[in-house]
Amino acid sequence: MIAVGAVTVDSALLGLIAPLLPAIAHRTGAGDAALGLALAAYAVPIALLSLPLGRAADSMGRRPLLVGGLFLVAGGSVMIAVSDSIGALLAARAIQGIGSAASWISALALVSDTAAPGKRGEALGVALGATGAGSIAGPALGGVMAEVLSFEAPFLLFAAVAVGLLAATLVVLRREGWRAGPSIPALPAIIQTTRSGIGAWATAILLASAAALGLIEVVAPLDLEDRLGLSSGTIGILFAASIAVDAVLSPVGGRWGDRRGRRGPAIAGLALSALSVVLLAALPGVWGAAVALAVYGAGFSLAMAASVPWLDEAMTERARGLAYGVQNLVYAVGYIVGPIAGGLLLERSGADLTYALTAAALAVGAATLGLARPSTSPNA
């Protein structure tokens, strides 16, 4: 439960400021491109540090990284609450990202370590359900709490939750001795895993899913405010529409992958994600946006429930921490590219073209995987 709580907090913080982007723009005078950077700043240190932190999780153990990560997450959240400029906010988001990289890798490695034989996908699906729920609940809580209480309130809440999880980690998890890491160096192991077969597909799906999430979290709030005049609280509630779907489908997708192979939920996830972006552009009004975001939550959930176990299975058991370091790196790269691309496209071309390009890219990915045969694993 501690591990599930940690990944929930990490994923919630990723998009917590999404519905607050209009308010941040008014407070700081930042443009759309700078607001995209405010989202992406969380992912930059994740991209830079995930591999060494993954290797550290294999050698030092899970507990030290989880404790240190939660401490930095709490500190960065408090810094955002007291920041009064876009520069200070960017720095605080980066500190959050460092903490998230450490706690997320160690937490998912713990889940995989303790999974019952033959049920790793299902166990990871439960954790990813929490991750997906956090990805949507973060914007929802951010928007509602900022509107009802204050801009600072959601960040102080997540800081308090991180401190609580840190205390529970110190009490519950036992100290670990130094572990013997895998004999193969990190870079050859990563290249070997991600250049072909299920590792390559897992990498591509993670990258696409993270980029699409980051893009939508920039474009949709600004588009909905401009097109429908919605407040940050209403936008946050709309993002929350996919929480129930996501939480239900992640364990189902993991179980589907355990029993029938990962390829089915991967294709379905990419296809539903593409459909959701079309619906964001095509469906009118508040209810249309709610339906589109719920469909997006389903697609994101299934894609992650397939790709995360795929990447885990592509690595050896002794390199499990490194596997989640690779995953974190790939996800972070996608989440850096997505918000920046979304902000630039929205500023220069408008929401409709941005949605169309995103839907086309996801649909091509689903079709390509449907025609391919990633059969290098019994779970393909």
C-alpha cells in the first residue's frame, strides 16, 4: 500500500498544475509555450536521473530511494505553494521531479518484487490503476482546491501526504543490505532490451502515452477555458471523469495481458487514446469534454497496463530497478516532448490541428502494432 500510495502521489503531481495554467498565466504573464515548460519541468530531472536511480535501486535497495524521493516531493510541493514567479515555479517543479524519479522507481520495483507468480501484470495493473487515477485526480484536486480554497492548498495537501508516506516507509519497510547488481553494464542492457521485440514495443508505447498525456494536459485546459469559458474547478472535475474508468481498467488490462498476452490491451489502449482526442475536438459542450476525457482515461490505462509489464519482462530479475529506471526515463522524455509540443502547436496553429495530429499519430501506432508480431515473449 505504501508503494501504491507513492506512485499515486507521483503521478498526481505530474499534472496537478494543468487546470491552474490559466491562473498561472494571469499571475505571471507567461505565454502558452512557457506554460508548457511549467508542466515539462517536472519531467526533465526524471529523464536525466532515472537510469542511475534505477541502478541504485538494484544495489542500495528500495527503501532509501523511497524515503529520499518522498522527502524531495514534499519539499518541492511546498516551494510551489510559496512561489510567486514562473522561474521559481519551474525550479520547484524540477525538485518535485527528482523526488518522483526516486520514489516511483523504487515503489514499482517493490510491487514487482512482491507479486505472486504468474500475476505480475495484475499486480502492476493495480499500481498502474493508482497511477492513472493519480494522473487524473491531480488535475481534478488542483482545480477544485485552488478554486474553493487557494492556489497554495493542493500543493500543501500533497506535501502532507508525501510526509505521511515517508513516515510509514520508515516504520514498515525493513532496512536492506547492499545488493549485488547485474553483471552486464547498464547501457548494453538498455540497448539490448529496447531495440527489438517486446522491449522496443514497450518503449514506443510508453513514449507515445506520456507525450499524449502531457500534450492533452496543456491543450485541453486552455482550449476548454477559451472555447467554453470554464473555470479551473470545472476543468479539474472534467479531468476527474476518467478516474473511475482508469482505476477499473488497469487491473483488468493487467489480467488480460497475463492471460491472453499484452498485445491486445496495447492495441486497444492506443486506439482508444486516438479516439478520445478526436472526441475532444468533435463533441460539443461540457458533457462532450467529459465523455472524451473518460475515453482517454480508458485508453491510457490499457496502454500502460500492457507496456509496463512488457518492459519488466524484457529485463532480468536482477535488473528490475534498472528496468523501471528505463521506463521512467522513456516516460519522462515523452512528458517533456508532449507539453512543449502542445504549447507550441496551440500557440501557432490552434487546438483543432493539435488534436488532429495527436490522434493521427496514436492511430498509426495502434495500426502498426496490430500488423506486427512482437512474439519474443510468451506474454506477447
